[in-house]
Amino acid sequence: MSRILIVEDEFSISNFMKTVLEGDGYTVEVATCAAQARAALDRAEYHVLLLDLGLPDADGLELLRELRQRYALPVIVVSARTEESEKVAALDCGADDYITKPFGSPELLARIRAVLRRAGPAAGTTAFTTGALTIDYDKHLVTIEGKPVHLTANEYRLVELLSRSAGKVLTYDRISEAMWGDAAGGNSQLLRVNMANIRRKLEQNPAEPQYILTEIGVGYRMKEQN
Ligand code: CA
């Protein structure tokens, strides 16, 4: 069973998360500061890290960057800050997802399941399916209800990129870097145009996309695999 480390200095929140997660069968430990978190991670193996960005003894983003380099485990940032720039910064520092306080137990459990699924043995897959959308990675072929969709090379790369991290928000900067080798500054318009074209081809109603969702001010998120 998966082991989860909660790094959170507010007892009411860590206790809520611990109760919910243990109730769902996870093994949970709590660290209340960065020092305890480092000690716990050196002592035992964990499968998910829930990280509060506002800790008494560390800058949250610096700690995130450090833990990302030292340990290979999914990190979900737990933040009271609702500022979009914070979410973007956390994702750019390597967070796999974020959850904003206050949140309920279904949302917490869903986020945990999603990062565990993505960390699972799906890396070598050759196909992706969500709803009526299928991507055949070998053939570079996208179909909707079995009918081929004609995408340009860039549009295909963008769809594949998002699908390989399905369920996870990719920031505009990260997408731009993967697509064009540099941050979004000069490419945001290009990205928007590509996305508009993709949605026109994939979505029944491009104004209410079902497959590639916009996280306003942050980036795009492909719907998770069926
Ligand atoms: Ca805190």
C-alpha cells in the first residue's frame, strides 16, 4: 500500500488529511517543518509527498526545488495561496499537481490517485484513450470515434505532449519549452493559435472543451485516460 508524507505545519489541516488518507488505506506520516521532511525522506520510502508551501523554516518553492532534485516521488503542493502566479511557480519548480485550501476529501483522494496512476507502469504505452479520443503514438494518429483527425505536425506534438501528462496541468512555459525550446514569452500567441486549431478539430464544442482543459492563467490539462 502506498505511503504518503504530509509536510504541513497546521495541525488541523495535516490531521484532516491524515484521517482521510488513512481511512482510504494509505500509510501516512506527518512532518511539520522542512527539517522533519528531509529526515523522513532520508529514513523511509514514500510514494507521494503532500507539501505545504508556507512552512516555518523554509521557503516553500526552494524546498520544492530541493526535494525534486533529491527524491524521485510525485509532489502535490498544498497551498492556501490562491494566487495564480504561485501555482505556476510551483508547477515550474517541479510539482506534479496542486490543491488549494480549503479542499474536501474527494478532491484530495482523486489527486492522490491521479499522481499514483501516472507514476505507475504506464511509461512504455503506445496508445492513449480518453472518451472518444484515441492517440496511437506509434502511428502519430489521432482519432475521434475511430475517425482520423488531420493534425499538423505541431498540433500533433502538442496533443501528444499533453496526453503523456494527462490529468496534470502543464504550464504555458513548460509547454513552450517542450515545443519550441524556450519559455512562452515569445510563443504564447503561437500556442494559443495551435490550441484553437486543435480544439476546432477535436472538440464537439470548442468553446466548452472536453479533452484539453484550460487552467486560466496557468496552462492546459488533458483529461485523464479512461
Ligand atoms: Ca503552513
